[in-house]
Amino acid sequence: MTKTKDSTFFENKLLDFIAEPDPLFSMMQWITEQLMEIEVSKKTNAQKGVHSSERKTYRCGTRLRRFDTRLGTMYLLIPKLREGGYIPFFVTEKRRSEQALIEVVQEAWINGISTRKIDRLAKSLGIEHISASQVSEISKGLDDMVTEFRTRPLEEEYPVLWIDALYEKIRDHDRCQNKAIMVVKGVNLQGLPQILAVEPFNEESEENYVSLFASLKDRGLKKVWLCVSDAHRGLQNAIQKEFLGASWQRCKVHFMRNILAKVSHKDKESFANRLKQIWLQPDRETAIAYCREIIEQYGDTLPEAIAVLEDGLEDSLQFYGFPEIDARKISSTNTLERLNKEIRRRSRVIGIFPSVNSYMRLICSYLMEYEEDWQTGRSYIKAESLAKQQALLNMAA
């Protein structure tokens, strides 16, 4: 029997797999690559490297994603598209958030708070074909993952914590309430970011922040170098009580907003341009000297703004005590603000959540996926820089 070109190709591939240390794993990795190529070619409406007048979009590099299977863990190079996202159908990690969203919609219906928007969302997800028992199983599996994520052991030392709260509308005991969702993001000694806590409270208060930080310590956290947050008084007091020896950096962005709130509209732009230069100076001494010039120049014309500046300046310059770390990353809560913005983008789809559990189920499902991407991506702060800073801190101690 004459062999075809395809049969010869597959025979050669099988021989290649046989020579691998783990033939089945190598075979599965090759198959996943082919499946992604087929999917992406269909989405772009063109083969890779082939010119086509019917092309819908273009490839734009790849991104690395960890993919756990029963045969082992592989790292997929998932193609990125210039327009429209792409997620392989066989990547189960992404299904968590889809399942969580389906469960939220189902629970909203059960509680009688559905809207036209919820109805359209449900139909787009095909929720009319999901039985109550299926939803129950989905919820059970997600709850287990969320609980594990929120209670997992932490490392003993985190160089930096970013702390902030956002408010969400959540139904609680038949009443729609604004809940304070406290989010803590940290970076470990390897420079990789992690979500350390997502905790709902009725309000931002010192007692609630103390409870939040105590739970982090119960999970293994012992030492923090720097905490970055806004100037919420209760949060400041909780940091001082629970993280002895840690520095507190007042977010320079929030601080600038507080100062500019005391400035008239006509003076705001010019004053803001001068003001932001304080935190761009090469060292603390130069920043203080530059600030003195601003105080002298505007002390008479903008007394209220200058009073706020003088009162909070020292707390906003703590990042200068960590010269080995990129100041842009530890002088503000911008990294956490971006994460909160992403959380709000996801929660806005629902509007009013039917319960605290449904909110945590959905948001934590997304956050788990983000953290998985961070763990396989580039470090947020270089580990070498953190090691140098740690040596400086140990010498100072």
C-alpha cells in the first residue's frame, strides 16, 4: 500500500515522540499547539504568514500561560491578536470566571432582582440550558477554590504591600448596601506580585483593618518593609499596630489630589506641574529643598494647599528610604488602582450583587486568573534589587 504524504508525516512525528522522555506528554503538547493554530487561523481568517484579502485581524506575538494537566504542567505560548482576545477552548482556568458569572446570574434570578441587562447577559451565556443541580455543582466547586485562594498560606516576608478599598453594591439581608471591599496586593522576595487578601466589610475602620492584617499574620506573614496606601486614619493606625518596624508610604497621587482640592481652578494646572516635581527628585534631601521653594513661592497665595502639603510631606517621601527599588512602583498605589479598575469593570456587568458570596465567588475567580498570569510573567520588581535593598535594611538594623 502506497503511503500518503500525511501518513508519512504522522509516522515521523510518532517516532519523534517515542524518543522523548515522556512520549504522551510531548504528544499532548504538540496537539495543543496544533489546536491553537487551527483556532487562531479561523479567528484571523488567514493562515500564519499568508497574505489574504479576507483577513479579519493580525497576530501580535504570544503570551505565556501555565496549563496544568493530569500528565503534568506545560507552558503554552498562546497567540495574541491585535483585535479581539483569544483563549484556547481547552484552557480550564478561564472557565472558572465564566462559571462564576453564570452562577451570579442564576442567583440573581432566584432572588428576584433580575434586570433586562441581566436577562441579556444570561441568554448570551446560554443559562437557560443550565439546570439547578448543575448550578449547585458549579457553586460548590468555585466556593472550594475561592476559600482555598483566600486562606492559602503566605510567605513570611513581603517587601511591599499596597492596600486600598473599593465600594460595591451588594444585597445583604434583603437590603442593598455599599460594602467596603478591602484589597491587599503584595510583592514577594522574588519580585512577583500576589493578591494577599480580598475581604468584605461594612465600612473602612481601624478595627476592620486590624482584623484584616491579623488574618494575614495568621496565614504566615511576619515581616513587611513598606506599606503603601492613602491617608485613611484607621488604616494608618492599623499598620502601626500590626506591622511593627514597617514604613508607611502615603500614596503621592492621593496626596496630590488632597492638595489640589484646596486650589482654585485657574491655578490648578500650573501648581500641579510644580507640585509633582517634588516626587521626581533624585533623593529625599533634594525633594525637601524643592518643596521649600514651592512653600516660599505659594505660601501667601495658596495657604490652605500649602498647609496640607507641609502636614503630609514626610509621609509621602518614605519611598526614598528604599533606593534600590524603582520609586515609580512604591510611591503610589497605582498598581492597585489598576487592579481595582479591572475589578469594577467585571462587577459593573452585574450591577447589584445578590449576596456577598456571589461577589466573592466572581471577583476571586478573576483574581486567581490574574495571579496565575503574574506567576508565569515578568517580575514586577527585580529580585536582584530586592536582595540589595534587603542587605541595606539588615545593615541599618
